[in-house]
Amino acid sequence: MRMHWKSISRHLPATCAALLLSLGGALAFAQNPTSSGNLVVSATVTGSIQLTFGTASSGVALGGNGTNTATLSFGSITAYQASTSTVTISTAPPSGLCTTCFSASTPVNIVVNVADSSSSAFALTGYVSAPASGEKLSVGGVTLGTSSGSPTSIATGLSYGPNTETVSIGIQTGSSGAATYSDTIYLIATAS
């Protein structure tokens, strides 16, 4: 069967219109309804500082290195043993630590970082929880007290980043023989 162009052209507008109407209806049913909204996000940023402990290059390896809850173990020590590459033993301990004692000392990195603050320095204070009888602890050559309400000033005007301080334990000589000492030094960094 042959169709002539005249016949096709006469029916073409009606066919196109019908096709468009049927497609338009299908498209209308295929569309999903939409809605939009806005979410306003806000935050107030305040300054902060962070204190962590790090193993000093010539110090005892810390447990929890790089955290704020590290541990320092001098191991077994005696008053008359030789110093090692990481622990200094002395029967003439740092001034103010104790009078009739020996000490074990090692450097420790005290790392304090600052964010979102114009502070360029910090003060370091600290205290020890409850040292055993005949025992003293010091940081940076400063013997620590036991008052959390009035911590001992260790240093002021320290720069942010790692600061190497000597941590010492002084043990009274002539004590009751072998003993194990375990105390917690609490350090507080305050932006200045």
C-alpha cells in the first residue's frame, strides 16, 4: 500500500498533537513532587590548648608517648648505680628536691599546642597526688607540692610546641629497704 504525501501531510498535525498529549500526560505522572529548604549552620570557635607528653631524644621511652596520660618507668634503681644513657642517678640530687636522698632523672618532652588564640606563651604548673613518705618529685628542677588547689609554678613564658623538662624522683636514703614508688604528676598548661 502506497501512501501519498498529501495524505500523510493532511493527518500529520492531528497525529503529532495526539502523540504530544499522550507523552505530556505520561511525563506529568512520572514527575515526583519536590520541595526545598535552607539550613543555617553556625559555630562559635574558642581558643584551646592541648598538653601531651613525648619521649625526649635522650630520655626514657614513655608509655603512651604522644598522649596526655603517659607513663614514665625508671625501672629498678639504686643509689649507687651508674647512670645510663637515659637515666641520671645522683646522690647529690637537684637543689630543693631532698637532702638525704638519691635521685633518678630523665628528660621528658612536654608538648603544648594552641589553636584559635592570640596567646604566644603559656605557664606550666603542677602537683603530685600523694607521694610516699621519703619521696619527692620535681619537674624542671622545681619540687612539686601536693595541692591541686594551689599547684606549684614550674615555668612561665614557655613557647608552644615541645619543651624538654627534666623529671626527677628523689628517694630518701636509709629508707626501709626495697620499695616500689608509683605516683601521678599532674601538669597544667595555662595560656598567657
